[in-house]
Amino acid sequence: MKKISVLIVLSTMLTSIAVAQDVDMSLIPYRSGDKWGYSSPEKNILITPKYAETSWFSEGYAAVRIGKKWGYINKAGKLVIPAKYTVAKSFRKGYLPNATKSGGDSILFAGASLKPSGYEVCINTKGVTLPKCPAIPENSVAQNQIPIQSVVTQRTYSVPNNNGLFDKIENDYKIAGSNETYYIAQKGGMYGVFNTKFDTIVPFNFNRIELLNSGDHQYLKVTKDGKSGLVAPGGSIIVNPENTNLKLVNTSENVDYVIVQRDGKTYVKDMKNNDFISKGYSDIVYDDGGFIVTADNKLKGYYFLNNTSIAPKYTEVKRVNGGKYLQVKTFAGKTGYISAAGNEYFVE
């Protein structure tokens, strides 16, 4: 019997699920030159562009900027709260305490500021400052994934070293639905994986093997001669070790993708080793709901997870609150919105 100890450093994460404020997609902020209004998804003008800046509608109200100050309009385009704020955030639902009512009273409120410093108060839909800000559902708090503590665990392995199969065990894992244990080990300075039956699952010919967690899935990142690939826990190859860089992505639907780089280009594959983005770009980053792609000329486009895509022709791109619209910045340095179908809700 060979006893081998290994220190495993685990980070405990304090995580809350982000739930974006609901955005009304029936009115799209529309820019004509330097003036903003609203259109329908079909690009019919519903509120004439006359504002210096606009936000998306939420709970029937939208913040608009007139000159240097913000106010609020309703969906008919009427200014219902005067433009007097230096900060005007979206309206949302909250709850005020009520001793006679379980859960309190529901109320719409927004964060706003009358001060140049930006110090915020909470207002109701009439623009009246509330004595205190309402409580909001816990699951609407912005995502927080900051490690709050590290725990060092001493593991001791008592595994018979059959025929000198390994020199040192570094980690172990299990596959869901199986009682089998898999060991990541070294032999002669090279890494491989074997199980409790002493079957070699991953050959001992890699310079490094790391166990990666993505959502509730596990994978093995294998590295050989400076090139990385991805292997399933059971030993089947997902991505060949031919990439200079490799990054796992887990979507809000708990679906995994892998961003890979090789020969100076970046691609995306799914977990069946199919190409999701087969055209090579200078850079690809995941943005909740899709991928921002950057071409060699530094212009950006977007690939939605439903396989629709926007060609790279903008200087900046980001998805709007999990919806089917993108906020972009044009060559002229101006902001605008486009749909997943490529409809531009602006004219220069």
C-alpha cells in the first residue's frame, strides 16, 4: 500500500443568482442623429426623437435626459416626473413594511439623485422621495462571486501501486451516477488518469492535467508540449490538445462551450467537439447570452446562442439585459441599438 498526501486548496464562493430588471422590449430606444426617442421593433417611430438620451422602459416608465438633467416619461411619451435628477435609474418593484400585511406593501420605485455628488434616494412614480428605500427580492441582487474564504484540506490516498502504475496522486474525482473513483496522477513526470480497477483512463503522456468545474459539469484540461485540449471525465477527447489557450464557458442555461485559440485565431466549440464559431477571430469573449467577436480590424460583432449572428462592424458591442437586442457604438462614436436580426434602431 502506498500512502500519498496532497494539499487541495478550495475556495468557498458566496454566490447569488443575478436576475436582471425586466425591460420592456415593445419600445426600442431610437436615435436620429443626436436625438433620442422610441420605435416599435418594426422601426415605426412611437415617440418622436427629441431627448438628449433615453433608457429602456421598465414598469411603464423610462428615464430620459433633457439638457443635463433626467426625468421620466410614460409609454404615451408624456413627461410625468420633471427632468431634475443627476441620476435616474429604472423603476422596479419593491416592498415596504406593513404590520397588518404579510410581505408588506408592493410599490414601484427608482433610485434617483438631485445632487451633483450622485447621492441617491428612492422615489415613487410621482417623483416623491420615499422615507426609506423598499426592500427588493434577494434573488435580484447583482451577482457576487467573490471568494470569502479558502479551506486547505489534507487528503491521504491509500492506493496499491500496481506494477508501479504511478509515482504520485494529485487529485481525484467521481462521475455522476457512478461509484468509481478516478485518480489524476504522475508517472515519470507525466500526467495521466486511472481508476480503482487500475485501468488507464487517460494515458500518462501529458505535461499537465487539471480538473475543471463548469456549472455542475467536470472536465479535464490536458496540456502537452504547450498545447491544451479538453477531455471528458471518462477519458474521451472533446477538444484535441492543439490549442495555445482554452477557456470553458458555462451559460445561464448550464450549457458549456469552450473558447480555443490556435495559430493566432480564436474559435468556439461545443462539448460534442462541433464548431459553434468556425470562423477564426482575433478575439472572442462570452457575454451573457452569446459571444462578442473581434475581427482583425478591431471591429466587433456578435454570435447569439441560437446561431444568429451580427457581422463585426461596430467599435463596441454588448447585450441588453438578456434580451434579443444589442447596444453598439458606431464608427462615429455614437451609441445605438440593433436587433438579433440586424435591424439598426438609429440613423446617423
